[in-house]
Amino acid sequence: NDACAEGVCGTQNVYLGKLSNDLRDTSVRFEEVNVDQAPEMVEQFQITTLPTALLFVDGALVTRMSGLTDPGVLACAVLQHIDNGAAVMERSGNICPMPQQAA
């Protein structure tokens, strides 16, 4: 959506770009979808607010964040699902609490 790209979506993309850079050595991938060009995805995932960030783990939707989302919240959502999330968090300044690992 062109209007969104210039507003909050553009801001969200900046946040995601920084997070993508922080996670460049992980298996995390970020994909941007233009909802005007993918109406089937809008329907499938019931997207009613832009921006919407969807987090998938092994192909399953695990988190949905609608609207402009704080960079720390975005990072926290992702880091909880990756093996070396604690190490990435430490480099990023411990931006969210990590669940305790089982001993």
C-alpha cells in the first residue's frame, strides 16, 4: 500500500531493517508483502490494520503484531524463537526478558 509505505509502514520497515541486520547471522528471514498485490494473503491472514507483522516458526503463525510496533517488542517476539536469541539480545542491550532455558 503506497500510502502506508510513506507513513507508519515505512517507520516499521526501518525497525525491521535494523532487526534484520542484527539477526544477519541467524536463520531469521524478513519478507515485505504489498497487500495491494497480495489480496489472498490479506484474506488468509485476516489483515485489517497496516502495518501488520506476522511471525512464523517452522511455517506456523506464532505471533501477530498490528499497527506500528515498538522495535523492542518486535525484537523480543523474534528472539524468543531462535536458538541464539539470548546472545543476540545481549549484543542489542537486553531489550526483552528471555524465557529461562531448561537445565
